[in-house]
Amino acid sequence: MPKVSDGDGHCPTVKAPWARKNSCFTLLFVTWVMELSKHLPVSVIAKLIGERDKRLWRFIKYYVNEAGKLEDYSDVEIIGMDETNKKGHNYITVMVDTSKRKVIFTTEEKDHTTVDKFVEDFKEHNGDPDNVKVITCDMSLGFKKGVKDNFPNSETIIDKFHVIKHANEAVDTVRKHESKTNGLLKGTKYLWLKNSANLTDKQAAWKSNLMKASKHLKTGRTYSMRVKLQDIYEQCLTIEEAEPRLKNLCSWLMRSRLEPMKKLYG
């Protein structure tokens, strides 16, 4: 944009109604890129339009921050917390208003300090930790401490995904140990980790033959426990339906003499 004398010895840059000050892009172009960024990685958008992704990130971050200033969390009562692995052991924690299915905060790491950072931002946007009734998260000790310190009136619910994930890990631990002395289990890892509906006909037949020996295979028994746990989630609609079945399952876990399954119960 040109610079024009204002008559007082200054030559300010002319302000354009179609672009933000000092921006290299028009508002219409920025709007288009912002919409694309909801659906595509910024690096992909940059290649599509022949631009460096760093230049796009500058205005994306600007408008995301500006939009964040307008947020009001005064009515938030149910919060979901989860972390995602960025690269290696680099984690990003995401906080969600589950009622609106909307991300309301993200930060690096996954320990209790991430909850502290979230609460600080939450309060700045009129959120009241005392009004939060339910928090869903995994079994991370960091989340547990952060929730206990910051949300005194909330109930914590361990979400189904993480419970089943831990059950799968327990099944795989038993399989690894047993496969050292039992050749039948060689190459069967994903037979036990996949749901039956996701197996090919060949895999299903292979698994069926192995399950016939489940009384003798520790892996078969642990898999049966995992299936019963998943059935409770899928078939029980009320606490009254789920509680007796869950108690029976927990009793089975504790009597199984399989440490990974007993640990799952603990």
C-alpha cells in the first residue's frame, strides 16, 4: 500500500478496507484459508496455494486468539480431557466442552500442570470450576491430581475408550508372556486386539480354533474377560443393569491369577 502525506510531516501507510493492517493478504483470502484450515493441515493448504505455511500460520494464530477472547465458559458443566501424541513423547492435552462438542483449550504436556493452565484460562473466560459437575478423562495420575486440586465439586468418569484400551493392553501382556512357551500364539497379536466383526474369515476361523483351547490358554481367558467388559458397555443402559455384571466380572478378574487382569481391576 502507498504512503500518503497527512500534511503534518507524517506519511502513514494508507489503510485498505479489504485487508488487516500490515497483512500481505486480503480479508477474503484469509477467510478462505481459515475455512480450509478446519478440514486440511496448514502444510497441505500452503502447497495448494503456493505459499509458505509459516505465513499462513501467522494470521491463523492471530484470528484464533482473537476469537478466543470472545469465548464465554460460564455455562460449562461437563468437561472432557485427553492427550494426543505429537511426536515421540511430546504430548498435547485437549480440553473439550462435551455438551457442545467444542474444543475450549489446548496445551503441551499431559501432567497435572496442564489442568492448572486450563483452569487459569477457564476463569479468564468466566468459567467457574465449582460449577463443573462431570469430568471425563483417562486414568492418568496427572489428570487425577489436577482435577482433585481444581474441580472440588466434580465427578470423574473414566471414558470407555481408555478402559477398553487398558483391557487390550492386559490381554497383549498375557499373550506376550504365554507365547514364549506356547507356539500356538505365534503371530496372533491382532486376533486378540481386534473385535470379531473386524476379522477376516480366515482370522475368525483361526481365532475360533484357538478359543476352543481357551480353558488351557491364559490368553483365551483374558480375551473372554475383555469381551465381557465390552459387552457391559454395549448392552447395559442403566447403573442397575451394569452393576451386578461388573461385580461378577471384577470377581472373575481377581480370581484369575493373571496379574495384568488383576492390575486392570485395581
